Amino acid sequence: MEYRIGQIVRSTAGRDNGKAFIVIKTEGNYVYVADGMTRKLEAPKKKKLKHIQGSYNVSEEIAALIKSGTAQNYMLRRFLDS
């Protein structure tokens, strides 16, 4: 599966197993994810692709905000809660 910025993923390994995150950045075999609460935009979690499960839910609005650098943590929390 190809991961995109703004996509919701679920962690399948580690201390955060089962938690939902939003992809902030992709880099080779890794993605950087944040949820706005435990993992903020300023310090995203680096996860291997084999340790996450993707969904087909992608927010183009959140992706545009992340790419422009204007996204805030409360926006990620609100999107994940809905």
C-alpha cells in the first residue's frame, strides 16, 4: 500500500499498538505519524511501514494544511475523533 500525507493509519506494533495516527511525512520504508495528543506535529513518531496498517481514509484538507505548514495539533485530534 502506498501511504500519503493526511492518511489515517493504525499502529500494529510497539507501545502504541492499536492507536490511530495521521501520516505527516513519508520517507523510504518509514512514515512519520502524529495524533496531536501523545505525538505532536513538532515531534512525530517514525514508524516502519511493516508496523502500520493503512486505511483508505485520507483527508485532503488536513494534507494541504500539513504541506503548507499551517496544521495544528487540535486539527489532528478533531479529525481523528470524528
